[in-house]
Amino acid sequence: MANRPGGAMASRPLHFIWLVDCSGSMAADGKVQSLNSAIREALPHMADVARENPNAELLLRAVAFSNGARWHVANPTPVEEFRWEDVEASGITDMGKAFRTVAEQLRVPPMSERALPPVLALLSDGQPSDDWQNGLAELMAQPWGKKAVRIAIAIGADADHEVLSRFIGNPELRPLQANNPEALVRHIRWVSTVVVQSASAPGTQQADGSPISSNVVIPPSDPSAAGPSSAADVW
Amino acid sequence: MRRPVRVGPEPCRLSAAASVRGAAHQRSGMPNQDAFGLFPAPGLGDGLLVALADGHGSAKSFRSETGSRLAVQAAQAVLGALLEPGCERPEPSALRDMAEARFPREIVREWRRLVDEDLAARPIDDGEWERLCSREGASARRTVEENPYHAYGATLLAALLLGNLHLYLQIGDGDIVAVGADGAAWRPVPGDARLLANATTSLARKDAWRDFRRAHALPPSLPALLLLATDGYANSFAEDAGFLQVASDIHAMVARGKWAEVATGLEGWLTDASSQGSGDDVTAAVVAQAGPWPRRSRRPALWLHFRCKCPTNRV
């Protein structure tokens, strides 16, 4: 509109960050290959959700952790431009360093106060080997860390549910268990679509001091995708 | 109160307001949950009350469309009383005391009374409970049963202009922006660190009166223009400076004698903002002095703002 007052307009940024366990145990039984293909497969569905929510600008990043943590995709990348390069598995499980790496990026700035609550999706198959408690404390010390939607996928029977639950920080949300490649695909698809949809248009909530710190209500995941065990289980 | 555009009749003060349903609300079938009211003093009085309210969009606040309307009514009942003929204008210090101790309590009390009336007239029905449970589970129903005001949750922004004395009151998110005669824009009301990630303080919250933030202005620090807006407006701009620029740009339009463009263009600007920006409902009110303004102006040093220093204000 001509003579419209004010500066440039923009949809609200929605940051989505994968935190991916690349420790040596992820090499066993094709877990890391399954993870790579599951994320790659979910991207078109994620893009569909983004198109349906034009008032949220979905921006993706990824942190890989094993011996330390590094940005696998460092720049917030629009989902349409995002390409998943395979991660490889070796080393230990420095999950705490991954939390610290993400915490650095959730400060204001570089985060803007008008952003939508970010989504942090943690995928891990084992127990942290570093000081994950302090790393998590650093993440939760950031207002955007506390307000983030935090989802965890436990890959295989050796994943540490207690740690993943502490990361989620919401008694109404449990880690999603993936004991086979199909379940991993379903969970990653669910995070990439249902969770992104909820985070794209969250209603305003009262700041009521609830221990459930995120303002985004996440619908329950498909129970059939989270069964405790089945004949198809390989992890 | 929910007419899309309303233009104030006063000869010496220009006022307009508009409210648009959010682009995201249109896609999801949600109504416009904002409300506003412009209440000029009767007759030739020079007073004006502007009130905006934003109903929470969460599933728990499934009657927030009504809650926001009642919030504006509550502001009118409490603050509008000072505009009535025969009502003695308070001294600035007295007004500040009233804003600190009396108005927030009375607004919350009046809003709750109005909500109670609405609940008595139309109790929450099975369909509303079912929709809530399907979206947020049984625990959400328990939350609303324990505090039915949740269902009506809303914020409130109010500006009471009593001649040369302004009072601004705010609970929750949204913005009150003042513009000096030089075009510089600023927020007179202090911020609240809890208002992040779609979280807001609310009239529905226990002890809500403690969450009110306040400011007042006196000559020579009265602004030339005020912009009040629900948070959907500021959230539509890439940078906060771009939002503040709205108020400065409108001020410049008024200075060029283009008030009519402001009054007629406002609704379209808000529609643009929602569709290109936040997707949220957007409501805004503009109040401008008709001029002339002093040639030289600065951000006033004498702006006075104050806020409860109670523990519940801490994050």
C-alpha cells in the first residue's frame, strides 16, 4: 500500500534446531544411516507445513555432537533451501557441549524478541559422556532456551530416558522411542510436521509460572509409532 | 465497540482506531479476539479514554473474544468515570496514586464481575469442554474449572487523556508509543521481561492488578501523538525500529495535514501488517493533537513512569 507507515514487515522467525548424536554407537546397526535418510525424507513435509503457515518463517539448523559439538548447519536456513548432508558416527557423546552450543545462539541477540518459540529436537542413542547437567543449565538460563519446544527421540534401547526427559522438561511429554528405522522415520516426520505446525501459530498463553515453560501445546504423538517393542525392533 | 474504524469527533484532538482479524485466524477459522473503544468526554470536554484489549488465543482462553470486550468495558467503567461532567480533575500526584493503588484493582474487579455475569448467563457448555480437552487434554479443563477467568483471558492497554494530564495503563503485551513534536517515538510504559514467546500477563491471572504497568505525562512533556496497538502490530515488523517508525510516520502525516489519510488508511495498514507479518489480530488506535506543535522538541526528560515493585513482577 502506498504511504504505509513504518519499516519493513516480515513474518516471525521460527528457529528449528536438530541436535544429533554422532557418537560411535550410532554407527551400529545402521542407526546413523537411518537418521540421515529420515531427516532428508522429512524435509518436503516440513516445507509443506511451512507453506501452510506463511506468517512463520521456518529456519533450520543442526548441531552434531560426539567428541565435542559443532554446527553441522550453522546458518539459519529457510526450509526450502535446506539440504541435509549426511553426518557420520564416531567418538563419544558430548551432549552437554551441544546444549552450550545451542545456548550461545539463543541469546538476544542474535535471537530477536519477536521470534516464535524455537523448536529443539534432540536425537540420541546413549548416555552423555560430558557434564550435560551444566550444559542443560546454560541452555535453560537463556529465556529462549526455557521457552523453546524441546522434543527428544531415543534411538535404541540404550538411550538415556532420564537425561532426555530432563531436556524436555515437561512431564506431559515423554521421549519418543525408536527401536527400528520405521519408527525413527515416523518420529522425525512427526516432529517435522505436527510440532512445527503447533509452533508456527501458537496461541498466547498466560505467563503463569508453570513448570511447563513452553507456551506451545504439542498434540500427542501417534501411539502406534512409540510402542515399547515389536518384532521389527533392531536397536 | 467492535466497529472496524471509529473516528473521534473532537475538534482539538484527532483520534481513530481500527481492528482487523488476523490472517492466521482467518486460515484457522478463529475470530478476531481483540477489542477496542474510544470514549470521548461528553459534550465539549477535552478528555478521552482509549482502551484496547487482546484476548489470548490459546485453547484455554476459548472465550477471550468476550474477555477482551469486557476488558474494554471495565476500563470504560473505571477510567471513563473521570470524563463525566462534574467529575473533578485530580491533581497529577493524586492521579498517580490512583493509578498505583486503585485503578488496577478496580479494573480487575470490574472485569471479573462482568465475566461472572457472562458465565451466569451462559455457562460453559459441553461442546466448549470437549473442544478444550481435544486440543489440550483433561488437565486444561481442570485448569479452567479451577479458574474460569482463564477462559476469558485478555490483556488491556488504556490511555486516559485529561486535558494536559495523561495516564497510561497496561497489563500484558502490546504497545503504547508516544511521539514528540520532533517525530521521535518511544514507549513511555516500562517493559516486562515475562512477555516473551507468546507469553503474557493477563487480567485472568490471580492478583492481576499487580501486573499493571503505568506511566503518566504532564506539560511540557505531553506527546504530540499516541499510538496504542495490540502485539500483532509490532510483531509484524522485521525490526522494532520499523514498528516505532509507524508512529513517527503517522505523526509526519498529521503534520502535513493528512489526518484524513490516517483515519481512512488505518484499517488497510493493519490488514497489510497481519498478512505480511505476524498473522495475528491487529488493533491500533491513534490520538494526535491537532496542532500547532512547538517547533523545537525533544524526548521529554520529565516523563514519569512507575510500576509495582512486587515479587510477582520478577521473572
